[in-house]
Amino acid sequence: MSMLRVSVVLVLLSTFWLAPSIAVRSLTLHLARSHSISPDAGAPLTAWAASLAAQSAADTARVSMLAAGYGVTNTNTKRGGHRSFVPIAPGRQILSIPNYVARARLGTPPQTLLVAVDPSNDAAWVPCGGCTGCPASAPPFSPTRSSTYRPVPCGSPQCAQVPSPSCPGGAGSPCAFNLTYASSTFQALLGQDTLALESRDAATVVATQSYTFGCLHVVTGSSVPPQGLLGFGRGPLSFLSQTKDVYGAVFSYCLPSYKSSNFSGTLRLGPVGQPKRIKTTPLLSNPHRPSLYYVNMIGIRVGSKPVPIPASALAFDPASGSGGTIVDAGTTFTQLAAPVYAAVRDAFRRRVRAPVAGSLGGFDTCYNVTVRVPTLSFTFAGPVTVTLPEENVMIRSSSGGIACLAMAVGPADGVNAALNVVASMQQQNHRVLFDVANGRVGFSRELCTV
């Protein structure tokens, strides 16, 4: 599966403070973490708007690219009693990418990498020594320095699971494949080696023997994460599938503020150690995009009032693979299908009752006066309602005095025109559980920003 890496660094900083106590009533989850985002001190408003426009365009392109999935869902598991807590950090401040990153060790002796963690991608891939066009900002992985590296030959089951496999060296030669990633394309050779993710205790690692991944050797464009990517999708070559006998096809994450450069977020692997009282909604499957995490969003509220949204605008059609809602940590700002966004935007403006300052950076609901911002809630089948306060709904510019609704309309046409995407800003500082073995996705309040 392909996806987008932001090629323009988004110059957005945020200020965090503890808000009033968390209130959980029935199945309603109230997220009470303040999240104000502003440009660098003294930065001109035009630069802030340009950075917002770049991120908005990047999100739209990423959502469009999510259509190019591959692989067959494989979630069968009989074991999975292990657990590991892996620290994660926002890649924006560390590597200038929108993804969250984890420390990985690949090969023997281990070579350390900061890999992008992406639940909407499957195959792992890393820049390798001798790669033409690979990012030069970090040392590449060197297969020749690893005593445990093995090429994956053509004709192997793994070779049949990658997109566009080929055998340029003939039968028995290393399996090669091509992939498009945002504005980049690359060629890779399939290999296997020992993979370890650094756990919360740095002396302990999550080890996986003979992990199958792509070794990049030709890259065109500049959109690939500089130290590689580890996919947590539902396809057969994802981390979830390759470790299903160890972790039971279960993981969760808590995303810290993407302003932070600390590894204060956590990626929890396995069913042990997950929140016991988490509220869950059924996980849906899309045969046309088997790697993505679909859920059934059944309503949205602005304040206490339901937004009048036609049921068809939220519906998921598994036969055609269109519509529905996915949870995606690689998209920064939530995107809604046109009729859904229009209804939410109009309800939001009516509730705010202040003049709109016009569009800014791709966002069309901005204010240059102080306004009272209502909460915004997503309701999923269950029912499970996730209520976001102002700080998870608005982007603020301290230098320019502008505040914008941190959501955008999705693509106007194409296969993603009816797709709704719950993105990372609306997920920050709470835990999202992906229990593929039991077919559910959960949401639980948790502060993880330091």
C-alpha cells in the first residue's frame, strides 16, 4: 500500500496544559486535553497559512493514495499472550515527517533506525546501502554487515505477496518489487533479517526473527521516510501478520502531540496490558482495501445537538468498497466526505455565531475574534461516542490571532470522495486499540504528551 509523506515541513507548534477533570458517562468518552497550535514566534501569518495549505494538500493526497492497497487480510491466530510497550514519538520534529516513529534494530549486529509506524501500510521497507536516490540524511541499512540477512528468492510465498513482484535475475534470484509512495516511486529487493523494536525498558527489545521487508535500491522523488517504514496494516506482510503468533493480532497506540520530540507515546503489542474498560466498536473489512481499519461512524454532534447528516453519507458499501470511515494515524487533520463536512461545518458556524474570517491554508472555517468553541463528537456503532473539546478541534495562531476548525473536506471525486478519515489530531492523547483477532477498535482516554 502506498501513502504520503509530507515534503514540506509544517511549521506548527502547540502548547499543552491540563484541562478540567475527565468525565466518562455511560459510553461517552470525553477528551479533555488542551491542544493549541501556533507558528514560531514572530512567523508571518502568510507562512503559517502556507504551511497549513501544504499539510491540508498532503492529507488529501494521502487519503487518495489509500485506495492503492494490496494484499489479503490474514488475522487468524491461536496464540498471542505476549506483551511489549514500545515508545513512539512524533516524526514531525525529529525527521520532518507526519508519521509517528519508533526505534528499530535491524540485522546482526543490530543497525539502529527510526522507522515510521503506519497502521495504513503493510510491507516494511528501509533504505539500503548503495541505493540510488535514497535520502542522505541518515546512514542506510547495510545487508552486507548483517550475518543474519537473507534475500527472499523469487517463487517464495512472500514474493507473491508484494505489489508488482518481478525476477530481474531469473528464477531463484532475489525477489524484486515496485511501489509508489506519495510523489515517489521505488524499487526494492525483498529480504529477511532479525528485527527488534526498542521497548519501554531500553535493555529489552521486541525481537522478531526472519522479518520480511523491502531493501530499497532505487528511489525517484523525495517522499520516502528517511529511515524506512514499518507497516501495521492488516495485510500478510505487515508487522501485525508476521507476529500474529506472538502478539495475537492486537496492538494499540497513544499518540502524543506532534509538537513534542519526546518518546512519550506508547505502542502496546499483544492483548496483555491493553485497557480493560475500553469502549469498542466493531472493526469492518473492505475486500477492496483489506489493509485499512474501517469502523462504522453513525453520527456526529456539535455541542449536544446531532448534526443532520444523511445516513447514506456515512454508510459503508463493502460490495463496491466505497464510503465508510477509517481510522488513520498518518493523516494529520480529519477529512470528511463533502456532504458530511458541509453539514458539520454549517452546524459549527451556527453554534459559534461569529463572522467567519475566510479561508486560510485550505481550511474554510476560521475566526480572527475570540469565540466560544463547542465540543464535537463522533459516534460509532456500539454505541461509542468520542467527544473532543476545543483544543482537539481548533488550530490556533498565537501571532496572527487566527483560529481554524481543524477539519477539511475530502476529495471531490474518485473512489475516496465518500470516505471519512479520523486523523491523528483527533486521536492525540487517547489510546486507540486495534484488536483484529476479535474484530474491534477501541477508544480510551490517556495522556501521553510530555
